[in-house]
Amino acid sequence: MTSTISKVQTILTDAGYAMGKIGQTTTFEDDVVLGFVFMYPDAAALMERWYDDHTQVLKNAQFALRRSDAKAWNVYFLALADQPANYAEKVTLSAIEENLVGTRKIARAGMIVGDDLREALLPLLPIHNTSQVQAVDMPAEIRLRTTELSTELVEVFLSDAPVDTVLQMLEGKL
């Protein structure tokens, strides 16, 4: 579990969150969001203890939350388990995430490998677009799209011919 919590801290720190502790509870905060991270050995333990942990952390932090003004609307409770969940447990974890009482919740199990942990934390991470723009052969693209003009006119347009020459050809073709 400490390995997973270290990964969570790294991901959130890289995203600009300040990490902290309240007792044994790992916390994170930025200008608009704050939250609590709870680790469980497996989905069964998570489902059994999350509600009590959630209630207790909100009780312990109630005065700090009241002073946080707008952040009080952006409080997250992360309930994470190292071991993977079976189908029934995944359904229950989804139900936990849909419970918006007190905090927003992220409840996931089995995120030790791959990008599963980063994907679980996506609601807390800045948007990154990885779109790639391919180089375009503009003369070829223009030739392809100008089907109603003569090939000769298109070639003059694409050449280094003076604008007057292109305009004269256009006037003669229209």
C-alpha cells in the first residue's frame, strides 16, 4: 500500500497539488481542490471501511473545511485498494463514486500496474491533449480540392507568378 500511496503522491505533486498529512491520512490541496487519500488492502476492506473513514475524516476536518470557502465544494475522498476487484465489487465501487454526500469520491481497486492509477486520478489532473498534427503538402491539397478550376490556372496560382497574372487568368476563365 505504501508503494501505491507514493505513486499517488507523485502523480498529484506533478499536477501541482501540495501533499500533507492529518494524522495517518494523506491529504492533497491546490487553489481550488482539496482531498483525502485512503488506502485499503483490497476491495472488500474498502467497501467495509470507506463510509466510517469518510465520516471520521470529515468530522476531524470540519473546521478547516468551513474556512476553505469555495474549496469546500471541491473536496475529494480517494478510496483506493491495491488488489483487483471482482465484478460485484466493481459495481459497488461505482456506487460509492456516485455517492456525492459530503465529498466527491474516487473508489478504485487493483491499480498497482500500468496507467490505471493515473486514469483513476484523471478528474484531479489537468487536461493534456496529445493530438499530433501531420505535415500537409499544401500544393497537393490545393490541387486535390480545386476540382472546378483548370489545372493550368491552379498551377499558375501555386507558382511564383505575379498576382496580376493569376488575376488575368481568373478573369479569362470566368
